[in-house]
Amino acid sequence: MAMKSIKYSVAGRLGVALLTGLASMALFAAMPQGEFACKVRAQGGKLGLVLVQADTRALAAKAAVGADAFTTDNTRARATSVLECIVPEQERFADYQFQQFFENLPM
């Protein structure tokens, strides 16, 4: 009898490990694939930056509204609207000064 409980225990542990692995793979697969940098208007009228992970530019813009933005005056404020979202590795902000702000941020 002791052998059976050991076998079941090992099989049970393997089953739990398999389910845990599958669940973590499903969670990883559900993560958005794109990374976006969004220029936003924050509370108080300040310009700011929000980094967002999303599948599309439209979803990134939607996610950026209400997020904490790092503003050009080195504070944080809640984003109230999105002015522009870019793919950082492929695009640049239209506003040269804001692009410089983005490039000089320590990340």
C-alpha cells in the first residue's frame, strides 16, 4: 500500500506541475505584443510620457488615458488625453523637443 501512495503522490505532483506550467504559458501568451511610447496631456496641462504594452496603437492610446505620466517638468501626473503614440524602436515623435525628452529619460 505504501508504494501506491508514493506513485499517486508523484503523479499528483507531476500533474500539478504540468497544470502550473500550462497556466503560466497561457498567461504569457495573453500579454500584449507591442510596446508603445505615448505623448500625453496630463492634469494641469502638462505634457508627459506614458509607456504602454498593447497589441495596437489604438489600444495603447486607450490604455494611456488615466495612467500616471512622467511629465516634462520631472513630476508625475495622470494622463487626460493622448496626443501621439509611437513604436519606440521604429518611429520618432513629431515634436523634436519631446523626442529629445524621451531619449534622455533614464530607462
